[in-house]
Amino acid sequence: MIRADIIITGNVQMVGFRTFLKNLADSLHITGYAKNLEDGSVNVVCEGEGENIEEMIGKIRENSPSFASVGDISTEYSDYGAEFTSFERTDGDVPKEATLGDLLGVMKSFDTKAETLVGILSGMDSTLKGVKEDTSLMLDKQDQMLDKQDSMLEKQDQMLDKQDQMLDKQDSMLEKQDQMLDKQDSMLEKQDSMLEKQNVHTQILTGFRDQTNQNFEVLNVKYGRISEKMDGILDEMREERRELRTSMEGLTDAIIKVAESKK
């Protein structure tokens, strides 16, 4: 917490400047007072957090009232004294011992400010008319946008209806799929039963095959000699067939020669 003694020069009296200072100080939790000095400046003596006082000085430079014109701001800091409990504006806007010239100056100042205020109000009137026109255009555009939004909502409702229909069809397809899966499970159970029976038959056939192989082995042992004799007989028959073919070829040649000799 610190104490600051601030002098503000410029057109800062009789323009609502001290009221501006009080509102600003209250918003920043600064206590003290603001008073008009005879040289036309304003003196502010205040206490508060250093950051808040610096912020107040910055806003005095940048956001002073429209009728005011801030010149120079000088500040002296000292130790916090806890002297104040609130921020007040002291003294009047017009000196107690004012001359006629002072009063005329004040009246002229009021007249100038009044003309400025009229200009500002005229500008505000033009601005308000422009705002009204812009507002009308914005309302028209808003109505168009609302109409488009209603159209989009109708289309969205139609799409939702179609989506509900598709979901109903999907539910029906899922029910059919469940039925097909149930049938598939039943078929798989039957297939498992058939495979079990097939395994039994396979075992029986495997036993029969093994027994048959054993029987063939016995037959091979018992009838091996018969096979050898049959091979010998076949060899003899082949030899006789070759001799018969040779004899037939010789007989054919002899017949041909006899036929040619008769010619």
C-alpha cells in the first residue's frame, strides 16, 4: 500500500472530471480525495495498492471524459498513512470569491459545452438512424435465415423419418439374421453328430482294411509259388506265339511265290 499526490493539468475543471475520478477510484478500491486548484488543475491525494494507483493514472490519460482534455500528470509517492476510508470530491466547481469575469467565463464554458453536446447528440441521432437501418436490414436477413432454417429443419425431419424406416428395415434384417444363425447352429450340431458317426465308420473301415491287408499277406505267402509258375507259363506262351508268327510269315511268302510262278 502506498500514498500518491497527483497533479493533473489541462481542461479538467467544470467538466465532470472529479466525478470521473471518484468513480474510477471506487472501482479500484482507492481512498482519498480530488479537489480543484486555483490554477485550473486538479489535485488528487490517494492511498491504495501501487498497481491500482498506476492503473488509475493510466486510465486518466487514456479514458478521460469527453469534455475534458488532460495535459500533464505529475505524481509524488510517499508512505501509506491509512488516512482515508473512502474517495471524495471536494470544493465546488466555481471559486467562492468569483468575479463577474469569472462567472462569464464559466457561462461561456457552459455554452461551448452545450454546443458540443448538441453536436454530439446530432451525431448520435445520425448514428442511431444508421443503426436503425442496419437493424432493419439485419432483421430482414434474420427472417431469411430463419426461413432457411425452417426449410432445413423440415428436410432434417424428412431425413429422420427415412432414417427411422431404414432402422426398422435393419431391425427386420437383424431378426432374419438371428433366425439364420439359429438354423446354422442347428446344422452345425447335426454336422457334429454326423462327424461323430463318420469317425465310428472310419474306425470300422480302418479295422477292415487292416484285416484285409493281413489276409492279402497270407495269400501272398500261400500263393507266391503259383504266381511264379504262372509267369513261366506266360513266358512259354509268348515264345510259342513268336514261333507261330514266324511260321505264318514263311507260309505267306511261299504262297505268294507259287502264285507268281503260275502267272
